[in-house]
Amino acid sequence: MEETDIKYGACYSNGIYGSKWSVFQITREHADGSLTFKVVAGAGRRKSGTLPRDELARWAKYEVVLKENEWVKLMPDRYREPE
């Protein structure tokens, strides 16, 4: 992911299948550019940490959203109306 794609409040997956899969939610943006996150699903659930924005962007493979009981990859809206 690009560093600019990481947004406060959003959730991101590392895209790894199996026991190392994880979803982070961004809970705070710091003045120095680092981001605090909590692990909301998968490995390390209920833990939190802080990483530099570039490191978190390398870890995250895509944004995800919780739909009912399943984390799904957020797809860009291809059919948006022109502004």
C-alpha cells in the first residue's frame, strides 16, 4: 500500500492466510507521522502498537471492512459519479 492510503479509523489486513493473518485498525495518528493501531482480528488480537507510517504501509496489503461476520477486501468504487 501507499503511505497516503492509510487512514485514521480504517482497518487493514496483511493478506497472509492461516495463523499469521491479522487485521489492524488505525486508532491514532501522531505528529511525527507514526500510527497507533489495535489488532481487531487474527494473530495478536486485542493487542496494540505504534509503527512508522511507511512500515505499516509495507505490512498492509489492502483495506478491509467487516461485513456481518467476515472481513472482506475493500474494493475501490469503480462506478463513482464524476465530481
